Amino acid sequence: MIGMSSRTLFRGVILVVFSALCTSFGQLLWKIGGQDLPLILFGFALYGLGALSLIAALRYGQLSVIHPLMCLGYVFALVNGYVFLQERVTGVQLAGVGLIIVGVVALVRGGRDG
């Protein structure tokens, strides 16, 4: 992984963001699926696609940079809960999301230098 370009890392970041989106939407479908088996199965398919995307992303960057970016799934889950389930979002939750985003930026910037 030493000597990987910013462009290569960018591919990994895009794939891991896609992975986090897939897994968070998969979990949303599990939540709203209830007894609707096709919806639950589609949720599993999205979750599986997320896992495969993460595996692909790991080819483009260091494990210590790529895998922690999966924490974006927490951000997506908060947004999904607010948008699709009308869940209340508190200031503390928003502060947590802000910290996650700052951490993601720091990881990616540090990953380019390493």
C-alpha cells in the first residue's frame, strides 16, 4: 500500500462511502420491512452489496484508513431515521455527526500522506 496515489485512495473512499450507504439502507429496510419478506430480502441484498463494496475498497487503501470510514454508516442511519422514520434528532446527535465527519476528513487526509 505504500506509494499509493491520491487517485487510488479516492477510489477506495468512494467505494467505502457506497458500502456505508448500502448497509445503512439495508438496515433501514430491515426496520421498515416488518413481515414483508421481499423488503427484508432486498435489505439483505443491499447489506451484502455493501460488504462486497468494502472488500473492493480495501484494495485501494490501507485498512487503517478505509475501514474506519464505515463510521459514515452512523451518519447515514441518522439521516435515514430522520427522513424516512420521522425520528427526532437532537443537538448532541448532530454534534456526534459533526465529529464523525471531522474524523473522516482527518483519516482521508492522513491516508494520502502515509
